[in-house]
Amino acid sequence: MIGMVNVMNKNFFGGQRVLTCYTCHRGSTTPETTPDLTQFYSTLRYREPDRFVNPFPGAPPKFVRAVVYDYSFTNFAERRTTGQWWKREWKGVYLRAISLADVMGRE
């Protein structure tokens, strides 16, 4: 999760520390809040240029979606064998694939 937050801050906010673990977890081990991603995604194209780094310089995607994985540290044997610090387990789709038209309420 720390890596995810760092990547999101780098890709969407020019490396500024805008998102933190507290954004969702509020000091708990599980998220206390669930962000409304449709609202978040709909504002990406309208952010001020100095606060937003375009992660899609060629062309924006036609659809976005959010998926959920459960991340945990690998144990010593797994780390030695695979070289990976993390392992992840698929949990499901958090937000189905949506387009800007979906978010803006158009067909």
C-alpha cells in the first residue's frame, strides 16, 4: 500500500505528498473510508497543470477501472527464491471499467 500511495503521488501529483495511508485508513489497520473514485477520476482532466502530471502523455485512456489486491510481505524463503519483497492476492474489482461519459452522466 505504501508503494501504491507513492506511485499515485508521483504519477498524479508530481511527487507531492497529497495521498497518504491516513487518506483512507484514518489510523486503523483497515480502510475507514472508501474514496469515491468516479468523482476522483472525473476531476483528473481538470486539475491545475502544476498539480497534475499526465501519466498518459500519448493519449488518455478510453476507460479506467480499479482493482483490489491484498498485499503482504514475502517470507525469507520466498524472498530468497523469487527476489520479491511483496506478494499479492487478487480480491476483485473495486470500480468497474468506466469512461468519462459514464462519469459525466452522458451516454
